Amino acid sequence: MAKLFEKWNIGSLELENRIVIAPMCQYSARDGQASSWHMMHLGSLSHSGAGLLILEATAVTANGRISWADLGLYDDYCEAALENVVTEVRRYSSMPLAIQLAHAGRKASTEKPWNGGGQIAPTSEHGWQTVAPSAVAFHEGEHPPKELGSAEMNDIKKAFVESAQRASRIGFQGIEIHAAHGYLLHQFLSPLSNRRQDQYGGSLENRMRFPLEVFAAVREAVDADVAVWVRISATDWVEGGWNLEEAIEFSRRLKELGCPAIHVSSGGLDPRQNITLGAGYQVEFAEKIKHGAQVETIAVGLITDPEHAEEILQNEKADAIAIARAVLYDPRWPWHAAAKLNASVKCPPQYLRSQPRGLAKLLQSDRTE
């Protein structure tokens, strides 16, 4: 059997296969609340045949949203709206659902990407004052973030905990903490964005302190049957920035705190990043973290060919494969991968008759209601 379609456990969460749909921001929420777009979008992906669907970066505070149209889970209104979506999606799909909890830090208060994606000033409509480990703007000329004080950091840690508890109440089976792509927890990790002179800045030990505290607090706040893991950027792709060796140590420390897997991406912290794109360009990072920290990893980044995904797993470069834009383009990517690799996936009984001739074992009924 193809390894891509073997069962896999991420902590307490058992998956039917090793295909993970990575979080993808939709910029379609209203005051942080999930909309009918999310119902349609997540409903479609829940029938993709993947082993796990992770919802987009979901802000733990209103000012932690990337944009004014981002999803949030920071009040009762956000919780009720998202619960409504999740309930309907679950009515027709048994696919496990996870949520990525995030705070954008200095990369918050921006416009939707199709409207330019630039920073919105605090005095403008849809804008607000951003916060960060240090008062260093992401782009030169932008309004700088406010440096966080210890009380504000405690409030953010508490917000992660409260959002995790809301996610648990809604019924999410997994929580991914976002410490990648230049957002707040990554900003603490990188010396390029963290210029603090206290116990949260300077040495690697100090720069890791707050992200590790957040993970530990979230892990303690939810039941053991809710899996909690972390997405990281393995490197800033900028000289003098966060690097792979530090990422391995961070992953090792996370594992000691009970983190069962690391979702390995890269970049996003500094506009000077110099990335050479290519098929599976981040797989080497997942492989080195997997073996260097002795922790299971999810590889992501231009892995679009099923045979390539299978090769990564067979050669123990990672333990699971995440797809993102590829599944937006082809929402049945796991179906097609199963056909190529002589495997099978679950689908709604309404779709069983779509099975091509000669592939009698490709589709299995996912009966819910």
C-alpha cells in the first residue's frame, strides 16, 4: 500500500491517510466571524479525501488578525459563527478538523491581498496599532508596531488559551499553533525582529521563551484527546536571521513539552528573503528537523505530484504531506493521488457514481447522515 494512504497519528488524532490540507487564509470573515463563504469552502474541502483539514490562521485577538477580514476566535460571536459552520460541515463529512491559532503581530492591520495587501495605518478605516516583540516595522516606511510589555504578553498568552478552549468546545480535534511566516511567535524567535533586552530577547533560549510558554499553556488548557502541534518557519532565508539549527533546537524543546509533530514551512519574516522556489523546496528542512529533533514532521511547499509525495514519505524525509494551493486548484487532488497510487479515499455516497471505470476500489462511502 502507498505510504501516502497509510493511517497516521498526530498525537491522539488518528488520520485515514497522510495528506493534510494546510491552513489558507480566505479573508472572508465579518468582524472575525465565519461567513457563508467558509461554509462553502470548507464543505468542499471536507470531501477531498485528505486525512486532515486545518482551518486558516484564526486570530486569538481582534488586533492579531492579519487583515480586517480575517477569521477570529476571540469572543462569543466568533465562536457561535464558527460552530455553526463546523456543525454543518461535520453533518456530511467525517474528516477530522483542526484549527490554526495565530497572532499576526507587526504583520497585522493589512488590506486583503487582492486589494494590494499593504499595511493600513492605525488612523485609517479598518486599521489599528500593531504590536510586536520590538518596535521594528516589517517594511521600511510602515507605521511601526508597539513593543509589547510583560502584561500585554501575558494577555496574549491568555488569549491563545481562551481561543484553544473555544476551539475545543466547538469540537476541533486538533490545534496548530502558528509560529511561522513572520507572525508574532516567529517574530519572537528571529533576531531580525526581536531586539528585546529582557528575558525574551537576545539569546536563543530567551527568544524561544515566549513561543514555548504559549505552547505549554495551550497544551495544558485542553484535554489530552485534542492534539496540539506547531507550524514553524525553518529559516528566514536572510543572513543573520532565524536558521535551521535554531529551528531544530526549538522543535526539540517543543517535543519535550508534548508536541507530537512540527509542520515545517519557511520564510515570511523579512522582505529581504531570498528563496529559490522549486518542487519540494522545503522538504530538506522537514527531513533535518525530523531526524535532528527526533520528532515527526509535516512537509509542505510545492509538493503537487503524488509520486513525489510518496517518495518523500518512503525515504523518511517527513511523516505527512501538506498541500495548499494545489487543493484550491484541484479540490479532488487526494482522489487523483489515490488513483495514481492504487489506493482509496472516502467520499459522500452521493459522489460514488463518479468513480471512473476500472477503479472499482478508489472511492469508499463516507456515510454521515
